[in-house]
Amino acid sequence: MTRSAFLASGIGKGLLTCALGTLMVLYGVDVHSMPALSAGVLTIVLAVYFFLDGVFEIVGAFVLTDGTWLVFAAAISILSASPGGRSTRSPSGALDGPESANQKATGKNRG
């Protein structure tokens, strides 16, 4: 991407492409140095993207004359953004790790 910045026809497009290429390299270094934190941030960014994509698809469905499939796609996008599945927190708010799951299964409690 940075290479194409120098081949761009206009200065504005070239600067934007160079800036995006530089941001990608910096983000790649950040992901390499802190993978767990970066995975969490990327998950949040994707959830926001899916939600906004769904909202804009719903708006687009109302603008188009036959937007039935667009509403269906919007529902899938918004459902993709919503947190699903089972929570890893117990009702008390503590994390359920493998040890506590084993204690629940055997009925034994340490300490």
C-alpha cells in the first residue's frame, strides 16, 4: 500500500494511502507486541463495524424499492455484532475457570 502511495496520480490520494500504509505497519507491530490486548480491541472494532453496517443496510433497505434481502442482511450483521453465547462469569461476578468448573462437577470445595 505504501508503494502505491508514490505511484498515485494526486498528492492528496498519495498522502492518504501513505498514511494508511504507515498505520497498518504500526498496528502490525502493536499486534505482535501485545497479541491478547490487540485481539480484544479487534473484536470490539469488528462488533462496532458489524453494527454500523447493519444500521446502514436498514437505511438502504428503506431507500430501495425492493430491499427485502437487505433487511435480512442487516439483521445478520446486527446479530453478528451482539454478544452471544454463554457468559464466562458466574452470578457472583467471578470468572469461572477450569478449577471452579471441576469443583462444581465433583462437589468438592477447597479450603
